[in-house]
Amino acid sequence: MGADLRRRSGETARLLGLIAAEAGRLLAAVQDRAGGHRVKGDGSPTTGADLASERLILDRLGAAWPEIPVVAEESAGSGPASEFFFLVDPLDGTKDYLSGKGEYSVNIALIAGTRPVAAAVAAPGAGRVWAAGERTEVGQITGDSVEGWSPVSTRPSPTDGLVALGSRRHGDTTTEACLAELAVAEQRAVSSAYKFCLIASGEADLYVRCGPTMEWDTAAGDLVVERAGGRVIGPGGAPLTYGHGHRGFLNGPFAAMGDPALAARLRLPPNCPE
């Protein structure tokens, strides 16, 4: 199974893209977005739409790969007992979804060991889905499918300064200090894993996050950037790794960049600020 999944990662990624797009269409069609709205123990919101999207994704993944376990945001346990597993965020950017903004996403990544090997991020509000296997492609979400798959690539650092993306709701002084070391010409607030996709498509250059995130927030976007020619690094320049159930699937600080040369100029803290 493992060798076949790696060999056919592009095909796997497109199928994940179809599943993510289907979940995205479900989310976009919900009229009462606050239906079943509650606040989880970590202070983040969840809705009936999150749960419906997750059920759909679990059904589709189970039908296509019944032998591969899934770690999903709304039902995460202690960790996968398998070399291969899926990381799923059925609705990344719930607060923006509730407010009617269109930058929420659906994230699905297939992990082999500790790294993603196939992934998809759907941005229903933008009508696009990114799939990463051997390379990163973007497709247009249609009424019942995805059309017009085409490869994307990151861009070199612009000579007139970087476009840095940040969260609408999670700014912090440590992240600002990291950005201050670079030639940033513009900062834009963008929600969810959509940030990774804009970097992969050469529409932005950098995303630094020193505050806490979860593995299902980043795994799919990580591979989308990498397969488009960029890099995602943690402290010391190492790649992010996944499947850390013992720490509740929490990430440390990281930076996603379109131009890998930026990695040498970033000084991420070893841990997220308290």
C-alpha cells in the first residue's frame, strides 16, 4: 500500500481535492451557519456545519481508503497507530465562516510517517482547490466537480519587498518581531490555510506564525507550498512533522515562504509564546 500511495501521489491528491471541494460546496450551501454553534474547551467555535463536513469527508476517505485511519479536528483521539494516516480540518476559519467571510477552507492531508505526501486545500469562497502530489495544481470548483487543473509555482522574493500574510484574529508581537527582520512591503490579513495557497500560487511571499496552531491546520498547506517550490520550516529551519498525539497535535512556531532563500534570514523562537 505504501509504495503505491507514494507512486500515485498526484492521483491521490486530485481525489483528495474532489473530496475537499465537495465538503466546501456543502459548507457554502448552509443557510443557518450558526446552527448548533457552540464553543469548545479551547475557546474555539464549532458548528453543525463543521460536523456535517467532517462526516462527509470521513465517509469519502473511508470508501476510498478503508485501511487508513483519520485524525480529524472534531473527533481527534490520542494519535494514529499507523504509518499512514489522514489529517483533516473540515472547516478551517470557523469564525470567518460564521461572519460570512469567504476565506475559510477545507484541509485534507495524507501523512506517511511524519510528513505529508498528498494533500488538498479547498477554498469555497474563492472557488478554487489546490492539490499537492508530485507537484501542486489548482482547479476550479464547479457545481459537482473540479475543472481546469493547472500547475502553480511560488515566486522569487520581489525586489520591491515581500507580501506577508497573517491571521485576521491571531496577531502576536513575536511574529511581528520575526517579520521586522525582513524586507516586508505589505502585510495582508487572510484567514485559514488559504494563506498557504496564495503563497503556492505566487500571489504572496510569506506567512509566519509564532502562536499555537494544530497539525490539521497546517499539514495540507505545508505540502501545497512545498510542491509548488516553496518551504515551510519550524525553529532552526527544520521541516514540520506530524502525528504528535502525545502533545495534542499542537504545532510550534513555523514560517511558510515562496522563496526558500528566505529561510536563512528567519529566526523563529523555539516555542510558542505563553
